[in-house]
Amino acid sequence: MAEHTVIYEVSGNVATVTLNRPEKKNAINDALLDGLTSALAEAKNDESVRVVVLRGAGTDFCSGADLSALKKISESSIYENLEDAERLAMLFMRIRSMDVPIVAAVHGRALAGGCGLATACDMVLASASARFGYPEVKLGFVPAMVMAILRRNLSEKRAFELITVGNEISAAEAERLGLINHVFEDASFDNEVSSFAAALAKRSATAISLSKKLLYQMDGMTFETALGAGASINAIARMTEDCQAGIAKFLKKREESANPEEKEPI
């Protein structure tokens, strides 16, 4: 797979996609983008996969664009640069359109395009020592495509500061801002990620898929339109096998209980 710049593995219902350029801090180049695209396509076609975990080999998650990629940018025409940028945009679209949740497991540094890649995932878990940032402004560059996602994750002012100041922030600060979901201690990080992914994989696959689609489709909708879309998905969810089985199981427990009123709510 793209000369093993990306490693794809499946254990149980969890697929792990590993950026495998540790000697380059997993910097993004054409081969890595191709490998990521192929890995996500493989996960999409595997019905046993319920969760995808994206992580980096070595000391960092991803340090951004490879030096050769930067050199290519400086030597390319606007049309070539547009074509190149659209490849990354398509990767972000693939992540968002996947039925299953994509969880970024970030250790070390996630900078520039690497931070964008993590932000593009549905959830982000980080080790306590991880660092995040969008330093593109220091090169006169703009993290333009990921801004579409960043703006939906953070307040306008927080997003503006991250992309125009360009400083690195700690995992704790990233969690406080809402850029990431959870921070775990370095020593237990791998185990925490595995436990989190395994627990997520046990949730209803259809419920997660429908929830993911609806949540992202609501971007830009009016309140009335969003409620209408929610009503449609609600009706569809009620008819799924997972929901029917879940309701039947819940009702059976209530019937078997001596004091059904004391049962915990769903």
C-alpha cells in the first residue's frame, strides 16, 4: 500500500490506519495521501469494521507537509497546485462521508496538514504531551480547506487565533477549546485508545452511521429544515434491525423486573 507509507490492520471490529513515515515525522506526501485513500476504501468495503483509528508511527502523529511537497508547491502552476489541493480536500470528504467513525489518536506533534488531518476526523484522542497547531501563516500559507472543518468545531474567534497566530498549543488547551475530545496520560495512552475504540465498536452501527450523516448534513441548514431532516432520520432509525432489537431487549427487561418503575431509563 503506497510502499507501506500507510499500514492497514484490522483487529475485531476496529481498523487501525497507521501513517508509517516515522523518519520523516509522518510528513504528508503523495504516497501517504494515496495510502490513506486506499486504507479508508478498504475499511469502507469491510462490513466487519465498526471503527477506524488513525495514528502515526514513531514519535509524532504528523508534522505536516513533506519538504519535497513544499518544494513541489513552489515550482507548480496554479492549476497544478489546485489539483494537488483538491486531493487533500477529497481525503477530508472521504473521512466525513464514511459510515463508521474515524478516530484520530494523536501523540507527539500534529502540525499544519497533520493537525488538519486530525481535525478532519470525527473524534480526536490525544496523549498528554501531544502538541497541536496551524503554523502555515509563518510561511505565508493558509490552512484553507481544514478551515471549513475548524470553523464548525470552534468559535469564530478561537479559530481565527489558531490560524493567524500559528502557535502550538498543548493537548490540555486543545481539549479546553473543543478541538479534541479527550486527553489521556502518555503511559496509558495506547490502552486508553484501544478501550475507547472497542467500546465505540460495540455501539449500534446503524445508529452511529445515521447520526454521523445527519450531524454533518445539518451544517448550513435552517432550524426548520434541520428539524425536518431529524424527523426523517428518526423514523428511519426506528425501523432498523438494531433499534427493533434494542427496544425488544429493553421491554423484556422491564417485564422481568419485579419493580419496573425502578429500572434505569435508557
